[in-house]
Amino acid sequence: MNGILNWILWLPIVGMIAVLVTPKAKEQTIRLLTLFTTTVTLLLSVLLYLKFDTSTADMQFVTKVPWIAQFHINYFIGIDGITMLMAFLNALLFFICTLSSWTIEKNVKAYFALLLMLQSTVFGVFFSLDFFLFYVYWEVMLLPMFFLIGIWGGENREYAAIKFFLYTFFGSIFMLVGIIALYYATGKGADSFNILALQGGKFTELTVDVFGKTFSFEHLFFWFMFLGFAIKVPVFPFHTWLPHAHVQAPTAVSVILAGVLLKMGTYGFLRIAFPIFPMAAVESSTIIAVLGLISVIYGAFCAMAQDDVKKLVAYSSVSHMGFVMLGLAAMTTQGVNGAVLQMFNHGTSTAMMFLLIGILYERSHHRWIVKPDGSRGYGGLSTKLPKYTTVFIIGMFASLGLPGLSGFISEALIFLGIYQKFTTITVIAVIGLLIGAAYLLWMFKRMFFGDVNPEIEEYEDMNGREVFYMLPLCFAVIFFGIFPSPLLNVMKASVGQLVDLLAKF
Amino acid sequence: MIDQLIGFLSYYIPEIMSIVLMTTLLVFEAAVKDENAPRIKIHVYTQLVLGVVLLNLFLNLGEKPLHIFHNAVTIDPFSTLVKIIMTIGTMGAVFLSHNSKDIYRNLKSEFSIMAVGVLVGGMLLASANNMLTLYLGIETLSILSYVMSSFKRDEASSAEAGMKYALYGGLSAGVALFGISHLYGVFGSIQFVEMIDKVPALEGVSLAIVLVSFLMFFVGIGYKISAFPFHMWTPDVYQGSPIPVTSFFAIVPKMAGLAALIRVTFVFTQEGSVLTIPWVGLILVISALTMTVGNVTAIGQTSVKRLLAYSSIGHVGMMILGIVVMNNEGIQAILFYGIVYLFMTLIAFYITSHLSDMYGTDSYDVFRGLIYKHPVMAIIMASVLFSLAGLPPFSGFIAKFNIFSVIIAKKHYGIALIAAINSVIALYYYMKLAKTMIFSEGEGEEKVLGFTPLNQTVIILLFVPVLFLGIFWDSAMALAGNAALFIK
């Protein structure tokens, strides 16, 4: 029973080893091996969902094995409602990405091996309940990302890969200092790296001296953790790595980056920063809300200014993740529920957008809405590519939060939650929605309507493989737009526990 | 009396064997007829004897600590572990010298002779228990090092390296000796065991003299471990010297100097000693400056040898943080760091050496596109670079984690932040090299000649601990933890 989580965590590594021992020339075997691994992982995560007990906020499927006994470090994994959703999202997106990466031709073996390694490390981040283990996975995740962006990326890939790596590392090294400080603050005992045992506001009384000044332990290390996670989300002003990484990364890596990696940041707030330092979190909620608001508005305006459609979607991610931060800052039941739901829904809708851009890029080999010389990059796509246009409309409207599609429900919940706390911020944030609709529709108009650009005459519509991997996502954004309860039920107990904890401070 | 001395000699087998090895090598080299012969037998012989020395040291690890030769020398698990690290480093450098084109064919045996000589000096330094033995160790170590660094005698840069090393070394050793003589003047003894007892009674002028003398003494040690501001020689010497020599310098004299610094620190700055605050404060500041200067300067380098030189300065800065906390956990962290650093450094220099032999330069360009020519070597080199930067799952992360852990335990948050920022800077320049190796397309398909099956096997074997200690570090930590220092 408990073994299933270990299987999900380690199966991609098994797949990676299988890929590595396959001869380099057998590219099709390598693709099929990866597809097989990700399919089984997806099926296992469906099984996990079916076996998941929604009535409790406790960790389920727990495995705890001593790793480094001297420091009380354990191999300690388990999931609750929030992680369940993220695990499912991760399994789904990697399955889809394997299919979408079918056209990769450069170094197939290394690419798929790294992709599988990335999947395992992302699962590791979500499953870890031991702080040391969490940190190891958090950092190891950077290695496959660095190489995936740096080797298979666009023209400016080296710069993007290094920037991505350095930014995240900068944030996480502060987190490391925080982790060690917590270890000693709890007296090096058996539970010093146990994330669950650290939760509950146990450090409100402590103080620390840095360079002769006295700080509150709670606040100082909350901000250390905040830095680590905010860079990952990314919250304004730490978002500058994101557009570069997205634009340069190959399609599948963009999908993973926007779909799951950004969620690791908000997940860090939910699992670590808020529950371990609840007092500091509550006292800083205004700052978090304001930063979230700036991300929403600023991200949306930046998106509007882009001529590169992938960059546009990248900035829209900044804007949409800003909504998640707003929901978290609300610290109310609706707000946090909305935030977690938005994490899932943004994962599916943004994945659709990046996949669709990737599909178009394979045909046109550029991503300009308006080319640097002022001419149109596309135009009239809707008459030439009907299937593509249909899927694009679904993805775009899910992204801008049209009622009936998934984005609407999560954003509505977030607004319900935040309105109780920050009325002004809510009012301004709604404008963000409006700008969001504006830039997406404007982009749509410029690319899909108007006279047919002669350059697009030759483009083929989506082929069977492409339709096949877009279908689950289309289904997800429509289905969860009408019936969000399968998602809300799963996370209810876990979110409730967090909100109750925060309400005490 | 004589019986006792002979009894002591049984603890001194590693040193004696090394000296015997050195002298026999001299004889063997004299018997070589063809000056340009490959000298395989001599190298095999050197490795075998060093292997026996290593075995002996491992057997000694469990021994109880004791002072021998009238308190002149301490044999304790700490010094034994440092000697093990140095012996492995020497074996690694000798192995590299066999293939390296940087060491002229007619100098291959000389390299082994010198290296073993430096090793003896290092061993002396690691277990020194009075000021004279300490100084003797420093000098034995240094004088042979000067010669080694100018091994490429017809190249100006190598001659410059030797000259620079000798000038700096001579000066700093002189300053250190000056300091030591004042210490003798104040304490009336050169024996550590006798000097400790007199520390608490220090006051007034004699305290001032002792403080200044220690500062002078630090010059000598600081030079050996290339701590700021005595690090200036490092990049030039590292770059000018042949690569096997550089790899040797990065390990053996550094570890010996660190061992001496640790021992002196722990002898004289026990809990509540008047020397504690100034000495620890000094090391704290030096450490912060050393790592910052090393890492920041490393960014702009274009020669890989210089890069590794500056990065080694950064690592020393990190390691001496373990001294600041003044407890066994700190020493444990340093020793673990030393073990990991040994393997990472050897691999980095091995790969650099084979590439530089092939292309005749050690600029970043020789690494270009290595992944397409030798994927395994490129992956290992990249892993080592990430390990040096302190990224999990490699052992460099655990080493860094331990240092962070001990300083945060003592609530030195400020220095922890400086160290944290430094590791971000370090990641940047290591990443630049990794990037050249993996992201760029190389020119031509030709294989690197130096990566023979044997050399590749050795590199892979050296890589095993880099990976293994990053995931299962229990046993190595226990080993480092047992190597506690023995003073009284």
C-alpha cells in the first residue's frame, strides 16, 4: 500500500537507467521506453488518487527510513491533499511532454534520460517530508533543467540556463541556512529535519544576532525561506529569470517549467514557510499580497508588450502565479483553496499554451506575432488550421478565466478569499484579469484573424499525435471548469488544517 | 631510554618508509641508463611503497593518541587521517606525472623523489608537537616545493613560478620563525605541552608579545594554505608549474598547513584562554576575506589552472571556518571537507592535464564540446565542478553542509551568509566551465589521447567517492569524527 508512492518516485529513475543502457542509435526504443515509464507513472498516480483518503489531513502513504542516523536525517516521504494534486499534475504533464518531445532529434538518449531524471526529482520535492531530503531534491532538480535548457534550447540558451540556475541557487542557499538554523533551534533532536514536526509556530519566541543586530528568529528565517520560494514562483521582483528561461527552453521543458516547477515555489509556502513560521506569515501577509498584486498587474502589462508569443505566455505565467500568491496571502479557506486550485489549473492551461506554441514553432520556426522588421509573423491561422485553432481557443479562454473553463473557478475563489482581507488589493487585481483578457485576445486577433499571411500557406494542421496529447488537457480544463469538486475534495482537509493553524496567529 | 626510542619508532613507520623510498628512488634513478626511458618500474615501485604506507596509516587510525620523541611528535587519529589524505594525494600526483607531458621524461623520477620528500615534510607538520618540529616541517615542505614548481625549466613561466614561490616562501617562513623565537622568549619552551600551561598566566607586555608573535606565526601558515592576504603567489605558481605539480600543491601542502593551523589553534586557544578571542577573530576575518577574494577573482579567469587555483583559495576559506567554532564537530567538518576536496581536486586536475597535454594549453577552449568526444569524462568533470560548487547529490554539498552546520550551531549567522553568497559566486564560474564542456559544439572528432582505458578507469574510481560520499556519508563522517585532536 505504502509502496506505491516509492514506485512513483523511483520509477522514472529506473526508466532513466533503462534509457542510459540502451544503445544511442536506437532512438525509437528510447522514446518508447520513456513513454512506457511515464505512462506507468501516470497510471500509478491515478491509482494513488483512487486510494487517497480525502477525509483526513494527515500524511498518507508514508515511508520513513533512517538515512543519516547521526544527524537524524530520514528518507521520509508521504502525501496529503495538496501534494496529491501536484503529483497527478506532474505525472500527467510528463506523459504529455514525452509525446510532444517525439520530434526532438538532437541527442535523443540524453534528452529523455534527463527528462526522466527531472520527473523523479520533481516528485521528490513534492513528496519529501524531511527537510534535508527536500533540499536535496530541490537542488538536484536544477541539474537536469540546466542541461535541458542549455543543450536543447534556443539561440541564447546558455545565458538562460545559467541565469535560471544561479537565481534558484541563490534563493535556495538562504533556505539552506534556514534549514540548518531550524535544526539547531529544535535541539538536534530526532525530529529536527521533520517538516511536519517543525510546523505549528514553535519558534515565535526565539531571537538571533546577525552582524550585531538582534532579529526575531521567526521573521528572519521566514524571509530566508520566502526568498528561496519567491524566486521559484516567481514573485515580482524576482521574476526576471523566467522570460529568458521560457523563451530559450525547448517546448517540453517550458511546459514542465510553467506547469510544475513554478508550483514548487507556492508549494513551498504552503508546506514550509507558512506552517513553520505562521506568525511571521500572518504578519507579512500584506507584503505578500502587495507583491502578488504587482506580479499580477506588472506581468500582465509586460505580456501585453511582447512581440514574441512564447514570451507573452511566459509573462502571463508571472501574472497568473501572482493570483496564487494573492490567494495564499488571504489565508482564508476560499483563498487558499483557490490558490491550490489555481496551481493545478494554471498547470493545465499554461501547458496547453506552451504546447500549442511549440506545435506552431515546429511549422514556422519563429514565434513572432510581429516580426522585428514590423511585418506580421502569422495572420489568418484560423482559416488554415481549424483543429489547431479550436484547441487554441480552449487553452486561451481557460487561461484568461472564462466562466465554464477551469481558470474561472480558481480565480473566483481567490477573489472571494482575498476580498475578506484586502478590499483595495482585490479591486486592483480584478484589473489584472481585464488586462489578461486584453493581451490574450489581442494576440489571438493578430495571429488567427485577418488576411492569410502567405508564409502560413504551407502549414499543416495538427497531426494525430498532437491531437492525442492535447486531448487530456482539453478535457481537464473543461471538466474541472464545470466540476471542480474532484480537486476541491482532495485538498479540502489539508487546506483546512493550514488555514486553522494560520487563524491562531 | 634506547628501548623506549626504538619502541617509538614503531609508530613512525610511515615516515621512515617514505624516507627510505625517497633514498632508494635516488639510487634507482642513478642506475637508469637511458635518460628518456619511461621509468614504469620506478613508478610502480613508488606506488607500491606508498600503498604500504597508506595501509600502515589505516592500521594506525585506531591507535590511542600519544606523544613520542620527548613530546616532539604527536601520533593521533587526527594526524593519521591528514597523512592518509596527503599520501593519497601524493599517489595521485605521481600517477598523473607518469603520463603527463608537462613533466619531462628525464625528470619523472625526480618528481617522485620530490613529491615523497614533500610528503615527509607534510607528515612532520601534521604531527608536530613542538615549535621546532613545526618549523622543520614547513621548511622541508617548502624547499622541495620550490624546486618542483620550476620543473619545466626551459619555460619562463615555470621559472617565474619557482622564483615567486621561493621568495614568498622564504620571506613568510622567516617571519614565522621570528614569531616562534619570540614565543620561545616568552614561554621559555618550545614544547606545546609546556607552553599551554603558561598561557593563562600571560598578562601585560608578555601577552602583547605573544599576540604579535602568533600573528607572525600565522603568516607562515597562512602562506602555506594560501589564505588571504598571503594568497598572491598561488595563481602564478599554479599556472606556471607543470599540472601534476599543481595538483600536488593543491592537496599536500594545503592539508599539511591546515593540520598545523588546527593543531596550533587548539593547543593555545582552549576554552577561556586569553588568546582565544583575538585568534578566532583573526581566523574568522581571514576566512571571510579568503573565500570572497578567491571566488570573486576566479570569475574572470580564462586559464583552467588559474581557475582551480582561485577556487582552491575559496575552498580553503571555507575549510578554515571549521576552526572558528573551536570544537570537535568543526574538526570533523574540516576533515570531511578535506577527504572530499582530495578526490574532487584530483579528478579536476587529471582531466585538465590530459586535455592540456593534447592541445598544449589549458584555456577553457580545450574543454569545448568534450561531451561529444568523451561523454563519460565530460559528465564526470561536470559532476566534479558541481560538487566543488556544493550541489547535491555530490559530496561537495555534504562538505559545505557540514561547515554551515557547525558555524550556524555556534550562531555565526553573519559569516554563514557570507559563505552562502560565496557559494553562489562559486557556482557561477564552475558553471561557465561546465557550460563550455557541454553546451558548445567541439571542433573535430579526434579523441583525446590521454584518456586511455587505464586513465579513464582511474578517474572513474576516483569519482566513486565523490558520488558515494554525497549520499551515504555516515561512515566517512564517523571516520572524521573519530580523528579527534589530542593535545595534553
